[in-house]
Amino acid sequence: MSMFSFLNGANGANGANGANGANGANGANGANGANGANGANGANGAASYSGAVTNPMLVWGLIQTTAAVVSAGERTTEVLRTPNPPKLGQRDAGVRQVLAITEMLNAVVFEAPTDPNQPSASLVLRRPPAGGNLTLVTISRGNWTSTLSGEMPLIYTRARQRAERTAEILSQISPPYAYWAALSGLNVEHAPKTFEFLNTALMCAMHVTHQFKQALAVPRPDEISDLVQPIIQTPGHGALPMGHGVEAYLVSQLLLALAAAVKSPRATSLQPRFERFAKRVCDNRVIAGVHYPVDAVAGKVLGYAMAELLVALSTGNAKHQSHTFDGSAHNQGVETNLLRIFDAAFATPSATRVLNGWTIGTTPTLNFLWEKATAELADLGW
């Protein structure tokens, strides 16, 4: 099922998924259940009409109705309309998502590691204002054998919290829309354009995150120890950077950027709450046994960098900072305080950023989604 289907209330067939109570807790899937086309009516809704669902009774009803209300004479004298040029607003949300992802990927280049023993990968911008690519973010794993052996005791210690965190761990496997909604005071029904923008951003980040995961090839905890015993299924891709961390920090930063754009009085109060929530999501993945604490540090670095890139492509007005995660500088066996990363008063040697002012032209689809989201939020008085 597409992550994006929760925005299409017409996805009637997905309404049946709403009955899957456990799935309902999973953020985006929960939205499918709630909006899903009102259960039985979903089969007769626009999802069926568009071909997403086949309803033989509806098809036969349409055949009969057409035969009854459209005359042969009308077809011989019909004057065809001249269509208007296509607009992004007329496109399906899933189509806009694909267009936005393509725009983002066209703006950057992924540079894979050159040293297999000390792999370091970077995402660079294709088009800075004056010649040459400009590095957006670099992630290196360092000596992962040494690092991971130092991280294992932290995972074992965190495992003691599994009973008290199980509800959060399970309900945050999919992107935690319900949590973001609760924190921000927004919901899909009232702010569909905002959630479309956020969901598209998550998909953009997923494409980049998996490039880093594949290139850095850090094994999951249960791949190096049978004692971890994770309580959820271990994902089938690398550990570093933490994808859930990227998502949590990305959405937090984008919501803060949207709040600033509409001059929302919430901006100041939301910032610390979003930071604490993003950290908690990261902690939960470690507690579940599918990540090392170090993965979360790299996840925050990439999440911040991706937020900055997407705001730039959406508005053309973002400041650029080169972000770096250096695995060789990570303090092994000691959990980094995620709340202090990028805090000038508390240096984190493994996570740094350097300011480099730049501007970049907007891309059509991301700019469209941003404008719709900010207009929606302004109208809501958010």
C-alpha cells in the first residue's frame, strides 16, 4: 500500500484496512482506516471509478445509465472542448510525489565511498551559485568493528526498557503521523496539503537515506550478536544512518520551517517538543534492538541536512550548512545526547556543520506543495 494513500479519501478499498486495529495505530495506515472511504461506501467511491478497485455492479450500472441518458444524435454533433494546460493541482497526489522526488534527485549527486575500509559517502548539490558541486552532507562510519563492539553494551542496557516502550515501538514502525498530529495540533482532515508536503518530503529522504545505508553497509545488531533478540522484525537494510531518526528530525524541522513561514506563535514552543519526540523515536529503535545509539546521531545529521535541502528547493531562500557525521570521532560506549547535537554550547565531535550561505532556485512541484501547505496553515490560523 502506498504511504500516500491516506491523503486520498477516495481510496475506498483501503478503508477495509481501517478494520485492522493494529495497523490503525501505525500513523499513516491509521489514516487510511479513518478516511478510507467510509467502509462499505468505499467500494462505490472514486477509487472504484478510477480503476483502483473493480466493482462489476457499478460498471454495469454505468453502462445502463450511459445508454439511457446519452443519445446517438449528441455524439454526432458534439463539439470537443479544448483542454486547458495541465496544472499540478489537477494531478493525483501520488503523481505530484513522484515529480517532487525526481526534482530533488536531479538537484543532487550521491558520491559513494572510495575506500572500502573507511567508507565515507556524501550528498552534494549539483548547482551552487558559482561553479562546482557543493557538499550538503557527508557521513563516514569510521572503524565500525571497534565502534559497534562498544555500542553493544548500550543496546543490552536499553533492552531493559522494552516492556515500558512496547506501545510506542510498535506504533512508530510506520511514519508516526498520529504523534506529529498530536504534537502540532494538526490532522490530515484539516491540513491535507501540509501532510502531503510532509509525506513527499519523507519519500525524498527515503531515497537518499537508502543510498547512505547501502554504501556504508553497517550490519544490524542481531547480525553480529544472537543475544540482542529484537522485539520487532529487523529491516532488510543497513543500520547507519537510522532511517527513523532521519524521518523524525526531518519532519520536526519542516514543521518548524512552516511555522516560521506563516509566523505561527507556536514556533517557539514546538521546537523543544519536536526535539524531545525525535530523540524518543530514536531511543525506541535502540530499545527494540534494531539499531545502535550511534545510528541516531548520523540520522539527526542527515535529517537536518535533508530538511534544509527541501526547504531550499521549496522556497529558494534557505541558508546552506555543510553537515558532517564522522564515525571515527564518535565516543564509543557513551551515548551521545541527541538534544545537544548542533548546540554551540555542547560540542559533539562526531556531528558538525559549517555555514555556507547560498541560494538555489525552486523546483516546480516542491514549491507548489510548500505554497499550498503554507496557505492552508495560514487559513487555519496555525
